[in-house]
Amino acid sequence: MLEKANLTSDEVIMIGDSLEKDIKGAQNANIKTIWYNPYNKNSNSSIIPDYQIKDLLEIKKLF
């Protein structure tokens, strides 16, 4: 997908609500991650996102 869009992994960020599917997948591709966690779930996972948000409006504060 990055190649088709003519982008590098440094130029994108993955926003996802699943640590296992979204965040880990992006990390495997060396893409920075934002975990969308609106219910403030506790994570007992070894997967650590770059950022965590509860509300999508918080994305503005990151950039």
C-alpha cells in the first residue's frame, strides 16, 4: 500500500482499535501507531502503541 501511494513508513501513522490486528501489524511494517481506546481498556499485552487516545479529536493534539 505504501508503495502504491509513493510513501514511506515514516510518512504515515496507523490508527486502530485492535492491538493485535491494527497496532501489531503496523509495528511489523515500521509504522508509528495510535491505539484508539475509547473505553480505556487495560492492556495486558506486550504490544505498546506509540500513542493512545480515547477520543478521535485527540489526534489534533498529536500533530
